[in-house]
Amino acid sequence: MSYAANLAMTLPELVLGLGAIALMLVAAWGGQQSTRAVSIASVFVLAGACVALAGPASSGGAAFDGLYRADAFAAFAKVLIYVASAVAIIMAPDFFRRTAGDDLKPEYPVLILLSACGMGIMVSAADLLTLYVGLELQSLAAYVLASFMRRDTRSAEAGLKYFVLGALASGILLYGISLVYGFTGTTLFDGIAGAYAATPMSGEAKSLGLLFGLVFIFAGLAFKLAAVPFHMWTPDVYQGAPTPVTAFFASAPKVAAIGLATRVAIEAMGSATDQWRQIVIFAALASIVLGAVAAIGQSNVKRLLAYSSINNVGFALVGLACGTPEGVSGVLTYMVIYIVMTLGSFLVVLQMRDETGEPVESIASLSGLSRTRPGLAAALAIFMFSLAGIPPLFGFWAKFAVFDAAVKAGLFPLAAVGIAASVIGAYYYLRIVKTMYFDDPAPAFPRSENKVEGGLIALSAVFVSPLGYLLIPALGVWTTAAAKALF
Amino acid sequence: MENFPILSIMLVVPALAAAACLFLSDENARRLALAATLVDFVLGCVLWAGYQIGGPQWQFVEYAPVFGRFAWALGIDGFALLLIMLSVFLMPICIGASWRSITTRVPEYMAAFLFTEVLMIGTFAAQDLFLFYVFFEAGLIPMYLIIGIWGGANRIYASYKFFLYTLLGSVLMLIAMLYMANKAGTTSIPALMAYDFPPQAQTWLWLAFFASFAVKMPMWPVHTWLPDAHVQAPTAGSVILAGVLLKLGGYGFLRFSLPMLPEASGQLTWLVFALSAVAVIYTSLVALVQSDMKKLIAYSSVAHMAIVTIGLFAFNRQGIEGAMMVMLGHGLVSGALFLCVGVIYDRLHTREISRYGGLAITMPRYALFFLLFTMASVGLPGTSNFVGELLALMGTYERSTLIALLCTTGIILGAAYMLYLYRRIAFGEVKSEEVAAMPDLSSRELWLLAPIAVVVLWMGVYPESFLAPMRKDVAVLLARIDRAAPPSDSQPTPGKPIAAAAATLHHAAATEGAH
């Protein structure tokens, strides 16, 4: 295959990589004044990467001798990643301007671009080392983003915690990779799949090395996904990081991590489904239950949304546990709806500020929001009911898709326990609605002049409202086509 | 007329009005809500008039596959028609009942009620499994807000309890529905009603559906959310909760459990019978000692709903028709009773029975209506509930003598607690200055209670109007479930030969007496 054909398949990553480098230069010479221009340019770069997905980048197949895969699955995940990244850039300037002492610097959009580039590589990786390179590119940018408010100790702490635990996770993942490489002699997914298919996974002749490799790789991925029991970093990092960064962490990297985990599970270890399914089922149920129970006592809205993201990853993993095309399509459906709900919720959180303009994060400050800001309260109520999975909101469809796949795959106990545990989660989502609608008003948040954020909130709310159901046929076609690419 | 999408329009009218209400002033929101509910009532009457009795099983069918995995499929049979009529009839009354008593956040209140109406009609009209689930489950949101925002002192606890209890019941049903849709390869309710699921799976599916419907019904021992929700909800909220939302459980048994899972229904009839018998006796006794009027009526609802469940699971015509009549009658009567409570609550702001007394002297018109609805609740012949209870218990007797016996005590206890309530409130000396100062029914209140009173008497005197639309559907249902009917213990047994009869005449008489 010619080099040009290979490059055509990786065009989105090229656009992002070159764009990031060019904008970094602009930022280095332009300084603080260039922030606005760099931000706008970054959004255009992301849009360009989306456009670049059309053509060989979404249907080309294997590039660079099988190290990289350009298929419908990767393209689907990349669209989600790029959109979420763009929203994270758009929502940033207003937040940093209002936060005393820490203006937005032009590096912020550049770091997001680099992270998006890494995430694109993650979901396209067809080799354990490509996977690792993508993961590290994404993570390194994310560590810096977490501690982006240098003068804020919580932000610095979040960055450090994220870095130390992220490094630990990378170590575990690398150990798993080395075991798998040692016992199969290859890092290519195809080769690994052949080795797993050829080796019995149970009985006398089972290969402990392959089994351990699988366990360690899944443990490392669970860290990145923030799935229980490797979730401990999430609440602290989400609470400490600047809100736009938290919104970014809760959306794009989740899509990338779950896309990566899905590809590894299905393409590389598809023949060992029975082995990894136990791990995924445990992580799914534990995440659903712990994400729900631990959220009940929270008083900080960002921390609450952190537990909510753990809870939601659990539901997405229910789809992965099926190991079927329906399951993968369910995971993708889940992620689409999940990132809209999450970004919408964080956009509302961005509107929470006291009269001096400083951000507030306590749930109590939402008291009586339905009287002071009815539109905002209605939007957040829609996101909360949707996250709880109550029809007729679109969040119900996300849960429907994964549980439908679980029932089709015959995983009845998983489906029954998982959906029963979703009732626990409903409690804390309801608590936010209760605070906004039933309690007496707290001081009102000053109105924001930011039309873009208001528009994005309205757009997300309409998407998760019953009108979203009209998208089900289209969504079904896309997710099914994307899922087929893996089988 | 055939192609006119009347059911969709009945859903769209209140939905649009609900959205519009949010942007109006208090007074205009009230007017718009009343207008929209009246339009829906008129459309409901058109629906009833256009319904061909004895015609095709499913009428006014609409089908649009707009959601991919499931479809916008609507259509009604006789059961759905009657329950939709109940909903659209009670809705304008609810709006009227809230006209003066709700003064805060009126536009949101009206929007929530109109949204509830959409969901209720949608639930009864849905012909697609998942469309049904969406409507069924979505009802939690407006009811949660109605109880939580406009409810009484302990409203937050009640709203949580209502929401989480019913949600936990319903989610397991979703898993059962997913299994059924995948197994049968269709989401159409009429198709599923003709599909035979393997008997082993039926038991599990039945239990999952039961978890949901038993909570909605509510059946003992999962009824505890109901007294809390009723007591805390505003008057109109209680009316709609008791009047229509409790019927969703019975409708679910009728639409899903019995026709889709007949074998499991037959096997587990004992469970329904046992829980219902306990419910009738236990909740009636509990109702007897209540000091809060709304709580008393709430417990009486549980007892009446238990009569519905035994009737449904009697597997015969009388039982099922009786159960439907009890549902309709109870919807009207308990709704009216909650309105009656609301009338005096608006005046004295307490639901304590002991604070009232002698209202027959100070509020004669009120006392008359209250008496009528009390008697209807007791099941006096000539009122709606008599027809239903008699049929349901007759049907049950054919299936199980013991259960019929136990549940009939509920009628006696029902008379006890309702008459005791009426005596304490209406008769006796006028309790206090405040009670003496209470004005009689205003013309608005009269307009709310009079239509219900008329229909209650209509149902009692000429039930044929209500039995006719569902007659054919009952036959269809019976033809489907007859093969799984549980054994009956009330069949005639062969008598003793004549020759021996004379000798043992005394003995036989004694045995009969013992029965």
C-alpha cells in the first residue's frame, strides 16, 4: 500500500496534529491576545477533522501494515470525540474570564486538540503499541488540562492525582501488554486474536500468561474508563479540575476509552469472550451500584456528576459485556446520548455563579432555581430525568439499547440486576430536581449574556427531549454499521 | 371518519396546551387548560359515538413506524375506550377543582396536569409494547412534580416514595418486555396477545409484569406508597391518582398478564387471590381506624382495587366485566370522595375527621352529595360500584368459594368505615364556630360534583351502556385464557342417590348448614 493511501486513512489525525502544532506556534508568538483566535481556529480544525473522516478515513481498512484501522466504528467514535472536544473549547472562555486571576490561555484549545488527536488514535488502534501511544498522548494532554488553573490548589491537586494514578494505570496496562506480547509473540490485534483462538482458555492446557495479560489489560482500561474498582481518582479530579475541563473529561475521553476497550475486547480477544465477560460484568454492576450509592451523599454538583459518570460507564459496559454486534451498537448509542446529557449538565453548571460572578458548585445553591431561572431549571431537570433513564426522555433509549442487547445475548441476571440498580441512581438525580423545584429559592444566579452557551443548552435539551426519539431510526443505522465493522 | 387520526389528536391537543400554558399568565393558563381538557372530552365523546360495538376488535387504528425499533401504533378496544372516557371525563373536573385552591405557579401546575392527561390517554391507546412503556413510565414525572411542588407538609417524602416505588416495579417489566419483543419478533401488542410463550418463561415474565402492576394497582403489601401520596397530593392530584392512575395496574393485567401469559396467570392465580384477600380485610380494618379523611379513602382504594384483581383472575365473564366496572366506578367515586374532602379542606384547612361534625346542618347540599358518594363507595344497589362488586364477587365465587367469602367481608367492612366516616363528619352536633361558619357548596363545586353523581347513578341504573362496548372483548379474552383457567371449587357435585337421601336427610341438612 502506498504511503499516500496510508496517510489518507489517517487524515483526521494529521489535520489535528498539524493544526495543533501550527496553533501552538501562533500561541507561542501571539501570547495571551491570541487566545480568542486560537480557540476559534481550534474549533475549525476539529470541524476539518470531522470533514476529513469522509472518504478513506472511515472506510479504508487497515493502514500502516495493520497498526491502524480506519473503519466505520472508529469514524463514529471520532465524530463524537471531535464534537465533545469542540464544545469543551466553546464553553471555556466565559468560565475562565469570570474566575479571578486565571485567564484562559491559548494553550487550552491546543491541548484539547492534541488530546483529541490521541483519542482518535485510541479508537483506531489495531495494535497494542498504537493503542498505548494514543492513550498516552490523550492522557498527557489531559493531565495538564486538569491543573490548568495554576493558582487554584484544588486544580493543581487534581492534576497531580490524575497524573500519578494515570501513570499507575498505564503501568498496569503496559504490564498486561508485555504479557500478551510475550505469550503470543505479536502486538497486532489480528495476531493476538489468532493466538487466543488457538489456545484453550480453560481446563488443563489453559495459558495462564494469556489469561493474566487479559486481566491486566482490562484493569488498565478500567482505570481509563473510571469503572469500579478503579474509579477512585474520578471524584477528586472532576471536582478539582476547571469546569470546562471536567465536562471534557466526562465526555470525549470516555468515548475514546470505551471505544478502545470495545475494539480490544472484540477484535483482539473476541475468542476469549467468556473470560473477559466476567470482568466486564463485575465492573458494570459495581460501577452502576457504587456510582449510584456514593452519589447520594454528595453536596457538590461536580462531584455528583463524577459519580454519575461512573454510574453511566457501568451501563455502557452492560452493552460491551454482551460481546455481540447488538451490544456494541448499544454501547455506541449509549455514548451518543450520554455525552449530550453530560455536556448539557455541565453547561448548566457553568451558569451557576454568585452575584460577583464567581462559580459556585454546591447543590444547595440550586434551590428554587425553577422560580428564579425557569428555563435553566427545566433544562437541568430534563438532563437529570434523562440521566435517570425515565421515558419519554432520550436517556431512556440509551438504557433501552444496552439492556435490549443484554437480553438478546441471554444475560438475564445482568439485565435484571443492572436495571434494578438504576433505581438507586434515580434517587440522586431526583434530588437535584427536588432542590430546584420543591425548595425555597436561594439567591438567583446572575443572567449570562453568553448566547452560545444558552443555545447549546437548548440544543442539548431538545436532543434529549421526546423529539430525540425521531432520531432513533438514523441512530440505529449508524450504530449498527459501526458495530458491524468490528465483527 | 375512518382515516381521521382522532387518538393522535387527543394526545396532541393537551400536549400543545401544556407547552402553551408555560408562557401564559395564571388566569389564562387556567382557562386554556380547561378549554383543552374540554376539547379532549368532546373528542372522547366522538370516539365513543364512533366506536362500533361488536365491530372489529381494534378500532381507530393508527400506525406510523417513526421510531425504528418500535412504532407509533395506536388503537383501542372496548376496555381502552372506557378507560380513556374515564380519563377525559375526570380531567376537566380536576382542572376545575384546582381553579381556586392552587394559587402558586399556576402555569406549571396546569402544564403538569395536561401532560398527565397525554400520558394517560397514550397508555390506554398504545398498541406497541414500548410505546406503552414510555407512556406508562413517563407518568411518574408530572405526578412527582405535582405531589412535590403543590403537596402538603410532608410532600417531599411522599413524592420520593411514589417515584422510586413505582419505578422499581416498572423497570423489571421493561426487561420482560425486551425478552418478549425479541422472542416473538414483534412489538405489536395485538400480535403479542396471540403469541404463545413457552410456559417456563411465562412464569418469570408474569412475575416481572406483576412487580409493576401490583405496585401501580396497588396490591398489599406494596401499597404503602399510596396513602402517603394521596395524603400529600393536592386534591386534584389525588383525584387523578385514584381515578385513573390506579387503573393502569388493572389495565396492565387485562392487556398483558392475562392474554399474553395465560398459563402463568392460571398457575399464579392463588398468589393474586391470597394477596387480594389479605388486602381487602387488612386495609379495610386499617381504614376503620384512620383519623385523616384522605388516608381513609386511600386505604379504601386499596381494598376496592383488590376486588378488581380477584375479578380479573376469576377467568370468567362476570369476574372480568365486574372488575372493569369496579375500576370505572371506583375511578368516579373515589375521585368524587377526594373532591368532597377537598371542598371542606379548602374551608377549614384540615383533614382531621375529629375537627368536623354536623355538616348536614350547615352544608346540606354538600352532605347530600357526600352521602351519595359514600353510598356508592359502600356499593349500594343503584350506584356504580354495586354492579361491579356484585359481578366481580359472583365471578370469584365460581372460581373459589373461600376467596369470595373473604372478600365479601370487605363489603361489610367497607360499609362500616364509610358510614362511620359519614356519621362523624355530617351528623351530630356542629363541632365548632369554624365549622358553623363554613359556607355550603359554591356553584363551581356543584358543577364539579353533579356530573360525577349523574354518571354514578347512570352506571348503577343502566350499566348496559358500559358493558356493551367491552362485551366482545371479554369474549375474545376468555377464548384466549380459557385453556389455562385454574380449577374451580364451586362446581355442582353429584348428589346422593334418592334412596339413601331419605335416610340421611337429617345428616345432609347438617352438612349443608356447615357449608
